[in-house]
Amino acid sequence: MTDLKVGVPTVTISHAAQFDGRTVALCGWLYNLRKSGKILFPIFRDGTGLMQGVVVKSTVQEEVFQRVKDLTQESSLRATGKIRAEPRAPGGYEMDVADVEVLQRVPEEDPYPITPKEHGIEFLMDHRHLWLRSSRQHAILRVRHEVIRAVRDYLDGHGFTLVDTPILTPAACEGTTTLFEVPYFEDDKAYLAQSGQLYNEATIMAFGKTYCFGPTFRAERSKTRRHLTEFWMVEPEVAFATLDDIMELAEGFICSIVRRVLANRRQELATLERDVSQLEKVEPPFPRISYDVAVERLQKKGSEIRWGGDFGGGDETMIGEDFDRPVMVHRYPAQVKAFYMQPDPQRPELALGVDVLAPEGYGEIIGGGQRIHALDLLLRRIEEHKLPREAFEWYLDLRKYGAVPHSGFGMGIERMVAWLCGLEHVRETIAFPRMLYRLRP
């Protein structure tokens, strides 16, 4: 884009290398300002990167020098100057600034609240709308963006059709105890979806392979580092697929995402000080162990888990300690899995389900398995779980008209990003996290 008023192109910092030796304009904000006598070193940011400017008093008009000298953190501006290579500068290029137009100067009496000093996490979360401007948060959300692109590209490239599923649903996949209930018209009620899976099971009968991708909601009163009340989940589903088929899909899916992030977001991972050597180990095949074996391993490590119980976060961490890549734990007791899970024909007390546990203590990133396709068995499970049959009549139709074995899984974007970035808590993986005690900003 060229600004006709000054006759120079307006460029982004990420494309500065293409304008080496040319005079350009940058629109952005003051990230930092260092003063050294008659030379000023403002650092500009524009959402695509950081660039250091150099303002020499003897080469610019006096009012320009003073204007830059008086700039405050996060003031918005338009800087004009010549781009030149400088290996020591952020991004490898600097601007010899000739002029700066201040669009809005942050007043000194009400300064930008996030400064280079240490701030507590609650303060930063209260100012999340501003914290996003920091290099760390910027890097995390860039990685998130790459993960989402990789998710879509992989599934689109493997014959899946994206079919959006409802956020407002009349019933729950796994009961209503962890769902947000919302009033619906004329004294009716609905729930915010915790999964699009049941609807995916309908769409695969039309398309063969589908996925949904959107926000999901869990009203769990959990305060762990792995939980949000609103998060984004991608859920592929495949007709004629078995548990083994879906495990193979999950393995390729994860490896593709990790490779994409390593290929395209090395700079962001470096900003986060992520040990990428750990991610470089994520190659197939993934280890696969049964629930039985996992329980034995946990008991030897001192866990109080007993056969038949579900794994807690600590259990998942202990299992992952033994592996340098994600591990697949399969065939859980049916009693700890959802009503729709297909039983193992060899051992009906087990469900043909799988959880994929990330290494380095990040726990479950994928959960899925094979679905029940026999009408009589599904009816029995709905009754056993005391679910309202009338809410599932359409779901039962899928077992009456051309039922086939089918499988799928769900992957939470936030947990995947937390693992890839090496974060302590998932709250930093989404722009505006929703947690048990946080609904603002």
C-alpha cells in the first residue's frame, strides 16, 4: 500500500527485508524506547514483528526528535524512514527514522499498566486485553494459529468434509452434570454443546468422513492447569472405521501438526524458550498400551489407582514419563466411558476407546474410540445411563437406517498448544480464557 500524501509505501515489519535500502512507512505502536544522548532507539511493533528505529538528532528536525523522545509505551504512531540490514537488531533490520506521526500518545498520568517489571498472574489476567501485546503472548497465539491451520489442512487433505454442528443442543453426549443449561423459548431449555460428536455420527452417513471444529463448553468446577470452561475442539469421525483405524488417524494427525509448528514457528518457540528437541522426537509409531498395562505401571510407580477407575491428571503424567512421544492408552473399562462406546467383543467389560497422552506431563490431548452401531445395545446403554430416550430418537435412527461400524476422536486445541509451547497452564493458549472464577475481560 502506498500513502499518496507522502509518496512512500506503507509496509509491515514482517516484509521489511523486501524493502532494504528503501524509504517506507510503518504503522504500529511504541514497544520500548531507549535513549542515549543525541540518539534514540525506539522499538516499533505492528502485529507482525518488532523493529528497532534509530533517530539521530543531527539528521532529523528538532520537533521530530523531541516527538520521539516524548513517546510513551504503547503510543500509536506512523514512522517513516529508510530500512537497512542490521544483524544485531530484532528481526535483522533497522529503520533510520526520518519522521514520526503520533496517532495517539498514551498520557503519562495514566500510563500503560503492563511494564517490564514483574506482575502477578491475576493482574495480567485482569488486563488480558492488553497482555496480548507482549512478545510471549503474541508468540503463543501465533503457534495456536499455526495449529489451527495444520488441523484444517490435514483433514481437508485426507478427504474429510467440514460440517458445522450446533452449539445449542437439546441433550448431552454424556449426561448434563457438566453442561451449561440455558433457557430456550417458551419455558424450554437447551445446553451449550460439550461435543459435536453425535451430530458427526449423522453426517458421516452422508459424507463418509467429516469433522466439526468450534467452541465447546464444560461446566466442570475444576481449577486445574488443564481445564477451561470454554475451549475449542476439533472432532473427526469416520464411517467403517475401527478403533485401530482411528488410532492410526490420530497418530498421523498429531505428527503432522507438530511438524508444521516446527517448520513455521521456530522463532515463536524460541521466544517461549521451548526445548524443540523434545518435539523433534514426535514421530510414528506411537507406543500403544492397554488400560490393564497402564494400571500396572501406575501401581508400580506408587499410584493408588485401582482397576476400574479413571485416570487423574497425576496418573496421566506418570504414564507419559516413560515415553518421549505421545502414548496411546486403549480399552478402558466401559464404566468410565460414555454410553456410546463400543464394547470389546473379547472382553465386553472394556470399551473400544483410546486416550492419547502427551509427554512432559501434559496428559490427555485426544480422546476417542469406536461407537456402538447396534440399535439394541445403544438402547440398553441409554437406559442404563438414565438418559431421556426422546432426546435421542434421531440418534437411534442412525442405527435403523444403514448402520455401520464407525469411530472418531476429539482434540482440544488449547491442550495441544500448551504442550507444543511448553506452557504451565492452558489459560495462556486462548485470547480470552473462561475459567471457573474468570469471565472477564
